[in-house]
Amino acid sequence: MTQTKITKEDLKAKFQGLETGLAKARSTAAPALPIIVGAVGVGVFVVALYLGFRLGKKRNALIEIKRI
């Protein structure tokens, strides 16, 4: 097995290929990003609302007033 030296051009070509792949992935994922962000935001809001109601029920006392 012979070992070859890695040249500057080899590294440059590999990094260029990696950059091209990342640019393709970014352009493919860009249209779905607002939908994903919106879904995560709604999910966080629903969880916070649920936990708020639950905490409110635990801390809220029920007082019954009867007239004699």
C-alpha cells in the first residue's frame, strides 16, 4: 500500500463538494422552515397553556358560601 500526500487542491476539492451539498440541503429545507417553526411555536403554547391551567387548579381554593 502506497501512501500519497494530501495536497491543497485535494482539500479544496473536497471542501467545495461539501459546500455544494450543504447548499443543496439548505435550498431544499428552506420552504419547510416556517411551517416547522410555526408548529413548534404552537406546541410550546399548548403545553404552556395546559401547565398553566393545571397549576391554577392546584393553587386555587374552592370556597362555598351557604346562606343560613
